[in-house]
Amino acid sequence: MTDSREPEDVEQGAVKPFLEHLEDLRWMLIKMLATLGVAMVACFFLASPLLKLLIYPLQRATGNAEPFLRTLEVTGGFTVALKLALYAGIVVCCPILLYFLAQFLLPALTSQEKRMLAPVLGFGVGLFLVGVAMAYFVVIPNALRFFIGYNQSLHIRSEWTIQNYVSFVTVVSLAFGLAFELPLVILALARLGLVTHKFLRQKRIYAIPLIFFIAAAITPPDLMSQIVLGTPMCLLYEACIWIAWWMERKKRRAAENTV
């Protein structure tokens, strides 16, 4: 009897040799690197509007961002433009990179997994964007106000290099975006049967403090930022418990119908 989990091409008897898989992998990487290179070159010439986009949280926090930013290197502006080109290039071409990755993985997936791929990717991208937006519009401006106020209490003038500021904004935004991918990880484990809704419910007493500990580790050292990240993460954890329960019930009903 054929296993329902076998890839579609295996069921049809069209299995690729190992060397052909390596060739497909090589071409996928070549297409990804070429796409990323083109996107980086395009974004390099848009460095000025991209920098204004990153400076917006500081502008919002202070009303005038210019006195707080400077560069100490002759090539400082050029270095920042290269960093922006890399970061923005990855973001811009991310859908295309995911498309190339899907092309490589699709032959190894079952029909059911192929149908789930697009919703899962869409859900993951949506969660990532929500996390980045929360960091960009709420956390980073509040964190900048906190650091400026704290420096003033120590009679220290706040002046940052543009390289340091860009790194701060991008790292915090990326950390929030990745943190919001937690539900996908939990649901993937539930789908594989490695965790159950009962397990998630029992570990809630440990999960919630751990979530706030992680929030404190990846956010600036102010209480508001930690609450802004920790609270929705706890709500998403609760949502995962219910989704895992629904998945288990659906799996049980499918098993009962096949008997």
C-alpha cells in the first residue's frame, strides 16, 4: 500500500536522481543570488528615501532628527547606503526568493501540503509585517525617547552615528518580526504531532514568563516595549492552543471516517 505522505512525483514513479536534485538546488541558489543582486543595485540608488524611512521613528520621537545623527567616517554615508541596499533588497525580493524556494520544494510535497503552502506563507508574512509595524510605529519611538531622557538625566548629550542608528532600527524591527513567527513554529510542531493542545496548556505557566523574558532580552530596556511585545505573544500562544485543539479534532474525525 502506498503511503499517503509520499511525494506526488514518487506516487507517479517519477523520482529524480540525487545529482539532478543538486543541479536544481544550484540553479535555485543562482537565481536567488541574481535576484538579490539586482534588487540591491536598485535599492542602492534609493538610499536617500530609504534612510528617511528609517529616520522617521526618531523624527516622530524628537520632532527634529537632524541634531541626533552624524557620521565619524569619510565613507560613512556610502557604508550606510550599502547596508540599506542589502536590507531593502532582501525585503523587496523576498516574495521572489520564496517563489524560487517553493519551486524547488513543490515536487517533494503531497497534494495536501501544496494546498497548505500558500496560506502558511501568507500567514507567516502577515505575522512578520505586524511585528515589524509594531516595532516601527510604537516600540522604536518610545525606546528612543527613553534613551534620550535617560541620557539627559545623566547630563549626556545624545548624538549617534548614522551606522549605529540604522543598525538599531533594523535589528529591533527584525527581532519583532521574527518573534511574531512563534505561532507558525508551534503550529508546525502540532502538525507533526510533537506537541498537543494539552501539552501547550500545561506548559502555559512556564511559557508566559519565558515569553516576557525573551521580550525583555530583545527589546530596549523600557517596560513599555516589553509589554508591547510580550502581550500579543501571549495572546498568540493562547490562539495556538485552540488551533492545535482544532487540528487534533480534525485529525481524529478524519481517522474515524477512514475506519
